[in-house]
Amino acid sequence: MTWDTVKLEWSDDIATVTVDRPDALNALNVETLEALGEAVGEAGANDARVLVLRGAGDDAFIAGADIAYMKDLSTTEAQAWGELGHDVADAIERFPAPTVAVVDGYAFGGGCEMAMACDLRIGSESALIGNTEIDLGIIPGWGGTQRLPRLVGEETAKRMIFLGQRLDAETAAEEGLFGEVVPDDEIDDRAAELAAELAAKPPFALRAAKDAIAQGYSDVSGLDYEKRTFGSLFGTPDQREGMEAFVENREPEFQ
């Protein structure tokens, strides 16, 4: 399959999925999110030994979801949008082989959530990452409320979600959100090196290890609650003001 805004490329048994909307900082609209899910599924169906997720260009991994699309969604439409994002993030998390997010540039909101769904994360020195949804009048809706505390601890996760904090690469590594940070001009080589190292490991044992680790956080009730709550916030004064302010490039004024 081919898509307009997502690329799936192969190097031996390593599949690289690239979100390819650099003019929009690789923001996820419906078409791109659906294509991302299909590309991940195709990589799995073709027995990829490693899945690498990245964004096109030098400015962003995935800057987030498409706010211009989101701002006028009804509660029902927002529920469906949240379900779609969850489906894609879950597909990445449950991918039958190791997954690596190559975070070069911005990774906010839904972009942060897609990175957190991966097993490992590499950050470039210029990377910025965060669940910034609070200033849009909503909460993380694609798994962030559940995956972020697992990675950075409850206190840091609450500060990031409540305050919309954006972490630079060094801080993200210190907090456990990045496994390593490399210079911007070395991130491609390091990603290829790590993917090759993973692909050389025994695949059945890797999958068993990944499944065993996942047993420690397999309760889906928190993810289900997040999906319902995310959709319910659409149509509130907070959501309307937050997203209108974002689209109009001004500071929101919450009442």
C-alpha cells in the first residue's frame, strides 16, 4: 500500500514508518492517522524485526494532532477521533517486535503519545516533547494519561499534564522519557545502529520479553476512562476557547 502523508520503507527486516507532512510539522489529521495505522499494520503483517517511527524534515517528529480539524468537533465526533488515535497508539504498543521512536524536533500532544507508545525513544539535542493539551482545554486523549506516569513517575507526569510543560531533550532523558540523546546530525546514524542491533537479536525471545513486560500494565480500564473523558470535553467553554486561541495564534483566556 502507498499513502500520501505516510511512508513505509524497508532495510532488510527493519521497517521505517515516516509521517510525511513537514509543511504541517507532521501534524496528524484523519487521513494521516489512518495511514499511520495501516502502515504499522502492514509492517507487522510482513514480519518486521524492528519498527522505526519518525517524522519527515528537521523540525518535528510529530507536532501533535491537527487543531484546526479538532476545534469544531462535537462530543460524538471527538469520541471517534479519540478512538482512532487510541487504536493507532495501541497498535504501535502491541507491535510484535521492538519499536523505536526517533524524536527529532517537536513532539507535542498526540506526537508525544505516539512516541510513548514505542518501546524505545531516541531524542535529538534539539528535541522538545510534552503533553501540552491542557492549554487547548482538553486532556491527552491517545493514552498519555496512562503511559506518561509509567515512564516518568506520577509527580512529573502531573506537572507535565497539568501545566503543559515541554521538556528539552536533556530533561526528557533525565526523567526517563528518552533513553538517549544524540547530536542532531548523528540521530539518523544512531537510529540505524540501534535498529540493526535489535534486528540481530532472537525475535521469539524479544517478543516474549516484550509481552512479559506488558503484563505489568495490561489493565485497560484507565485507557477506556481517558477515551470517554477526552470526548466529553469537546463543546465545553474550555475546549472552544483553547482551540480557537491556538488557531488564532493568541493566548487563551479561560473563564
